[in-house]
Amino acid sequence: MNARFNHHKADAHWQAIWEERGTFHASDDSPKPRSYVLEMFPYPSGRIHMGHVRNYTMGDVLARFRRMRGYEVLHPMGWDAFGMPAENAAMEKKVHPGDWTRANIAAMREQLKRLGFALDWSRELATCEPDYYGQEQALFLDLYAAGLVYRKESAVNWDPVDMTVLANEQVIDGRGWRSGALVERRKLSQWFLKITDFADDLLEGLKTLDQWPEKVRTMQENWIGKSQGMRFTFQLDRPVGETTSFDVFTTRPDTIFGASFAAIAADHPIAAALAADNADLAAFVQECKRTGTAAADIETAEKKGYDTGLTVAHPFDPEWRLPLFVANFVLMEYGTGAIFACPAHDQRDLDFARKYALPVTRVVAPSDEDADTPIHDEAYTGPGRIVNSRFLDGMAIEEAKAAVIARAEAEGWGQGTTVWRLRDWGVSRQRYWGTPIPIIHCDDCGPVGVPKGQLPVILPEDVSFDIPGNPLDRHPTWKHVDCPSCGKPARRETDTLDTFVDSSWYFIRFASAPSDQPFDKAIAEQWLPVGQYIGGVEHAILHLLYARFWTRALKHIGKIDIAEPFTGLFTQGMVTHETYKSPEGIWLGPDEVSDGKIIATGEPVTVGRVEKMSKSKKNTVDPGPIIDQYGADSVRWFMLSDSPPERDLPWSESGIEGCWRFIHRLWRLTEPADPATGEDKDLDRKLHRAIAGIAIDIEALGFNRAVAKIHELANAIEKAPPSASRDAACRTLVRLVAPMVPHLAEDAWARLGADGLVADAAWPDHDPALLIDDEVTIAVQVNGKLRDTLMAPKGSSRDVLEAMAMASDKIARSLDGAVPRKVVVVPDRLVNIVA
Ligand code: ANZ
Ligand code: ZN
């Protein structure tokens, strides 16, 4: 028996050979059909985690498989390298964000290489390098020139102590995460991308994405949120200054008879006018301005209002007066900044109505019996028919919406509109570690694009993070430049781009990365769209929507002729682990626990739920030491086994050990032996079924099924007596496992004396004849009643089947001497004798 499979040697050896030979280099001029396999690129946080390992292993198996099937495969890797964590590290550890990021990239690149991924490293990119973000600036300027970029005042979270803008996730319970100060809302001029121009197209495009998970398409559809709405005018009972009426916007005109009150935003002009001579109201308005801007904050914040004492007339009944409130949950930025509230069918309105003892009238009922069922703490937002609503009673919701809009339009007090939930994409971030927005502000010329010849606008290195705020803004020289248009002293934009911009086109840059332009259209189009994209469902909305938008925007300006960037999308499940707590309630890591006890102290631990691996619960397992101990192939095999890829995968020590043992079984099975002779038809069939079945499974990303088939085949080979068929099966097995356990496969391939690398070998052909079952079951009926079943060779002729049926004792008995009048034969299925 040969030595055991030595993963330490094999992993390093084959990784070096693949790299030396450029095995996974994707050639732009290959005559082969192309396949672009992409996993979402990682954020360089410092170390690879198990989620990465699972994600990249799946993509890798597909990429290697497609290569074996004759495709020129593009399978690249890069780094989503800008973002807040680098700045936080700079503040906490006094390292430059660039140094921190680049060191992390170097460490993670080494870890990925140790897993033996079939990546074209020559195309590696990092979004934090000028050769990438400079091209992004060029694209931004192109979109600016095309009118798809504009500037608008918009509210931000302002930390009055740190004097800085905070991202939504930096606002915790209404306070700045570092200063603890109450966060205020402030208006700032910011840059926006006109994603709403493409709202309809982004929605329509979803219909073509039949290789995307249904749930992701639904999430995108809801995010875009196209619906029928209505604007209408409320008449005030007395004027406020010159104002006698104001407009409201609703998506539920069908609930108009459930109206309980009207409400305006704190920064609505009417509120401002009233506050001018009302100190209480002015104080309330100030208080509202302090709430964060995140939708979630507004959703969860306590609903508060101020009764203006004014009333408005119900549009269908001038006698019916609704009180007018200033309310903290109404936003000035949305719709008209004013609403009519229907507490029975809107939770915010209901919370508010309960607090201020306002009427709650149900106007939608799920069934006739529910027409007068009272509403308690929960608004009813489901389907049903209209009740308590005069001329609308009995209508379905959509019908009632149309009826109200029709009346409003006929009477001239309102009109129907198509409304979108989708907002334009605000891309300005008041941060250092991002792509500088390539704009110069001139007092005379306004905002002017940086001339392309002066790109990239490079981030200055000499910045300090000693004090909060944006270092670009306080850098002594960086922002002072002359206006490119008139030459007068001017200022650079000091905001940087949202990092979602960086990830909106990296897949194009992977396909083509010339130094003098963002990409070459013809070359990029040869690779794109991405055939299979794999990543976490947490990116199901924003990243995918922005990438779809960016690609469309580039198409719109003629840069690329592709609308949908990702033909196939797969969202993988998470890697999970048990959680542990000490008797004191402190989270413990798996490496601190053994046999239900704390290793250091022997105290018992409480075993908690199996959850997504996360630092906060300490239930992570670092892939690094696991790769050392078990080798890349065992880790890869574990990632593919057992759980379907879309489900969660619980990590377990016994699981990885089992994988390691199976790898060694494969090693023994593929050991060269003296050739045997003789056929083993049964094993031949099993082998060819495995070849065909595994191919189908990998194409469908059903990796756990492919793994199960390999186990079955290995069992069958082990049980089979020596034969030429068995020898062939052992040799073929090497190619079947090559996409999953490539290091072992290369070693076994070389040991068999085969030519070249198994990575370059073709996927084995299967013989279709061997996929067919040899024998089939034939039902034999007499006068339509089942009387016997027979086994017949598959494809037997009608005559043969009829003769077999007539020869059956059971049939002879049931015919009892009667002469058959007619015999109906359905080949491979049935013989019916009519007597
Ligand atoms: C009456 C009504 C009755 C509403 C009902 C909802 C349910 P989406 O679907 O998210 O677009 N609204 C309108 N403008 C608002 C603003 N500036 N700030 C806060 N809320 C605003 O939300 C549309 C609904 O949100 C609108 O429809 C309006 O309340 C509210 F049973 O009008 B609705
Ligand atoms: Zn100028």
C-alpha cells in the first residue's frame, strides 16, 4: 500500500504548479465558449471566515467543472477595499487605513491561495487603489455629463459633539456611537445618482431573470415598490398666512372614509409658519429635527405630535372636519410631507391615534363577518373588502382605489399617480476612505468636473484621525485647487463615494482592465454578463440593485451593450455553530470548550442555539488552523457535503474528520493496481450514471447531491470484485472528484501516470446506453384488471411482450379458456388483453 495522502505536500505543490503554469488564466482571445463564474468579492477585514470558504468553494467547483467541460472560464478575485472599518482601525490602532487594508489583503490572499481556488490572480483588483477608483471617477464624470448625477440638499445624521456626519449604523438609540451625543438632523448638499430614471426598467428586467431565486426578485420588486397612489388637496378651516390648503399623498385612497386626522412634517412650511408665533410648537419642531433619518429609527421611535388646533375638510364631506397635527413620523422628503391618517389600517397612524385618543374606524374587512370587528393594537393591512365607506362599500381594495381617484379627478380635487418606493441613490459620504468625488467647486462656475486628464484624484496619504470628522475636509492643502473652467481659486469636493459604487462595476473591470479607460467595450462584452454569481442573501437588495442600475446607466451612455449584469444568481446559506456561555453568562468560543466544560476551569457550559458564526457570539471557527490540520481538500469537501447549498451548514469537528477520512478512502481507491480483466456491467452502469448525474448536479449547484453520488460510487467500487470495469471506474473517479478536491485529484492523476494536469483534463463522457435501466416492469391486465406483472428487457417489441403475457400462468388462469379478442400493448409499460 502506498503512503497516505500527504496534504501538506500536495496542497503547496499543486498550488505552485497551477500558479507557475497560469492554469487558471482566462484568455481574452480563446476560441472556446466562455463562462464567467463570480463570487461576491470580500471586504478585507483581516481574515477569511467560514462564510467566505463556503462561498468561494462553491464557485470554484463550478469554475473547475466548466473548464473540464471545455469552457474558457473567467473566475477572478478582488477586494471591496474602501469603507468604514479601515477608518475605525485608524482611530483605534493609529494605523493608516491604507496600510491596514493592504496588510489585510495580503493576509487574506494567502489564505485564499491555500484553499487552492482556481482563480485568475492576474486580474486581481482592489477598489482602494487609484488604478481602480480613478477609472470609477471617469465613469462618474461620464454619468454626470449625461445628466444622471445631480446635487441636492438632503438630511444627514449630525453628531454635534464630534462635529461629523454619521452613517445610519453609527447612530445607536438616537445617539452618536462615539460621542454619545444626541444626534441631530442636518441638511447638506449631496450627490445623487438618478436610479429612479430606471425604476420601470429595473422592475421589468426582473422578469427576465429566471435564473435568480424567486425571493430575491420579490425583494427587489418590493424595494422598487411600484404602486398606484393619489395626491389630493385638503382645505384648511382658516388660512395660515396666505396658505388656505395643502396637498397630501396616499397609497391607500381606498381608506379615505377611515380618515381620523391629518398630519404634516415638522419641517413642512405650514408648521414653520405656525411655529413662528408659537413657542411650544417651535420647541416640538426642534425636537423632531433631532431624530435620526434612518427609516428604521422613524418606524421605532415613539410617535409624537402637536395639535395645531386647525382642521381640514374631508374631501367627500365638507361637514366632516379632521384635526391637523404636526407629527414626528411624517417626513418632508417623501410625497408632499403631509398625510391623511387612517389608524385602522396603518400601524404608525394607529400608535399615534391611541396616544392622542383619536377615532379608529375599520374600513377594510377580510370577510363580511369582520366588518365591525374592532381594531386593537395592530392595524389591519391585509386584503379584503371595503366597509363603513358610503359609496365604496363592498368594493375590493384596488377597485375602491380606482373609484376614489376617478371621483377626485372628476371633481378636480385630486389625481392618481404612479408612485415608487425607490429613491434616488445618495452617494456622498463625509469620509476619508473612499473614492474621492471628482468635482471642483468654484464660486463663479459652480460644481465643475475634474478634467479627465487630471484623473485620478488621489486620496492624500498624510491625514490624521486624531480628531473626528472628515480628514479630507481639514487637510491643509488637498482641497485647494484652481477651477478647471475659469482658473480662479476653488475647492475640491471632500466627500467620497458610497462604497456600493465601487462594487457596482468591479465585475466589468475583471473582464477588461486597460490602464487608459475603465474597460474595453468589446472585450468586456465577450465575457459579460456574469453567468453565475454567488453570494450572501444580505446583498439581495442594495448591491444587486445598484449593480443592475450602474450597468443600465453605462448602457444608456453607450459604454456597454448589456442590461442585466448577472444571468444566474445563487445565494448560499450560512455556516453556523453551537453557541456556548459560561456560568457567568459570558460567551465562549468553541476552542475554549470541550465535552460541555470550560477547558481552563472545568466549569460546565450552557450550550446555546446553533447560529450564524459571528464574532459577537464568539462561535466562530477560524479556517486557517483547520486547513493546516486537515488540508484544503477536506475543508472544501466539508463545505459541499450534507447541507443543500442554499441552507445553513452547521460546522462540526466530527464532520471535518469524516471528510478527512473520506479523502483518504478516495486516495486508496485511486491507487494504481495490476490491471484486471473482465466486464462488470453493473458497475459500468453505476459509473456512467454517476458521470451524468454529477454533471447535472454541479451545473444546478446541487453540490451536496453530487457529493452523495460520489459516496455511492465509492461504495460500489469498494464492493465490486476486480475487473477491467473496476479499474476504469477507479481511474474515472479521479476526474469526477477533481472540481471538489483538486489537490488529491492532481496527486492521484500523476500517480496513475496520466498526461498533464487533471485540472486541464476533460470531464469524462458517459455512455447514454448505460443510463437506461435494462429491465422494466410490465403490467398485464385482463379486461382492464391487473392480473400479473412481468420483468421484460427494456425496449422489447410488442410481439415479445404479448407472447410473454400469454405465457403467464396467472393470465391463463384468469382467461379461463376464453379467446382473446384484442391485445393492446404499450411498450415498456403494459399489456391489456380483452377477452
Ligand atoms: C393614508 C393611508 C391609509 C396610508 C392606510 C397608508 C395606509 P409607502 O407605501 O411606504 O409609499 N405617507 C405619505 N407621505 C408620507 C410622509 N411624507 N411621511 C410619512 N408617511 C407618509 O407609504 C405611503 C403611505 O405612507 C401613504 O399612504 C401615507 O399614509 C404615508 F391605511 O395614506 B397612507
Ligand atoms: Zn470657475
